[in-house]
Amino acid sequence: MIAGLRKLKNTTGAAILLAGLSGATASAESTVVVELFTSQGCSSCPAADRVLNELQSVDGVLPLSLNVDYWDYLGWEDDLALPGNATRQRAYSRKQRARNVYTPQVMVEGKMNVIGNRRSQVISAVNAYIAEPDKVAVTIESFDTSSVRISLPAQGALPEEAVIWLVGYDHSVVKDILRGENAGESVTYSNVVRDWQEAGRWDGTQTLNLTANRPKGAGGAVVIVQAGGVGAIWGAAKLEY
């Protein structure tokens, strides 16, 4: 638990530790997805990257680093950036009727947008959702060495069709930045997104079991069930390799 992030209590006053999502099988009753849009070429980003590093060790929080490439012209190419990360960020911007995109931006549960290097804002945003149970129980497990199995139980019609995202990530990547705004910095990036793909769509009326190829990334795989692709996140789970 990091400073400022409150512990949850049950009705008897005993502390609740949310289930860790590691091992051969992972499932979650409550998982807060935190997406950080960051860049190696952004001078305001290293502080946000440090906040995300802290969140990596908090039970019930699933942080992801989504590096973007639109600051490359400032003098340092971000070799962790995926073109789809900026596309996703712009889709969030349109959804929330924002005027532009920026770094470091944090999206919490697909709902709340905060400035990523303002630690207190990020923690407050996580606290706003950490006590909420997931709308959808998600399970992801290894099927074999090259594929994963995703399971979602039927629960009745959802208010909007859900997109099932399958994300691959690396646990930790250290980058020594030689030029640009962060020249001379050595930055550690946590849960770096290496692959982001749509695994399917679901209306909630029937149990869904699907098998998919393991996404790229040596750290593990994440499943995110999200309204309309960039709306509210209804459930998530992580499988570590």
C-alpha cells in the first residue's frame, strides 16, 4: 500500500486485501485499470512514470504504460511507443469531448482523466473506484505455451456492447535517454504495453469462453472488458507468465 492510498474495510472492520493476479490462473473481483499515456520525450512524464511504478505493487490496481510517439520530433524517438496507443488516447479524447491529447495523462477505469504527474490526483482517482466490485468477473488462464483462455460468465444484457481487449506487456523496462527534453535521465517504465488487440465483442447474455494467441510481451497478458472500446471498464484480469 502506498502513502495516501486508503485500505478497504469490510463490515467487521477487518482489512480486505484484494486478490493478487499472478500465477498460472488469474481472476479478479475488483480491479482498477490505470492507463498512463507517457513518452520518453516528455519532460513532465518521468514523475508520472514513478507514480505508476508505485501503483504496480498495490493489490487491486492494474497499471499500464502506453507510450506514445507524437513527441518524437522534439529530439528523442520513443522506441516503446505503439501507434495504436495514441489512437486509443485520441478515441478517449473524442469520447470525453476533450480538446486535445497530452502527456502525461492517466485514465482510470476508462472514466476519469487526471494529470499523471500529480500524484495526489492519481491516488484520489484510484480511491474513487477501488471499493467498487467489477461489473463483469473476468478469468484468464494459460491454455498452452502459445495461447490463453478467457472466460466471462453470463449476467444479462449489458447496457452497451463490450469490447474484449487482450493486452500483452513487459513487467519493467529501463531506458537511458540521451537527447531531447529528458536527456541524461534513466527512466523505469512499468507494465509496458507491447500489444493491444481486440479479442471479441460481448453483450453479456451468454457465457463466453474463447481461446486466443498470447499477445506480444514477456511479462504477461491482460484482459479488459470495456464498454464500446473506450467507455467504462467493467472488468479486468491479469495473467503473469
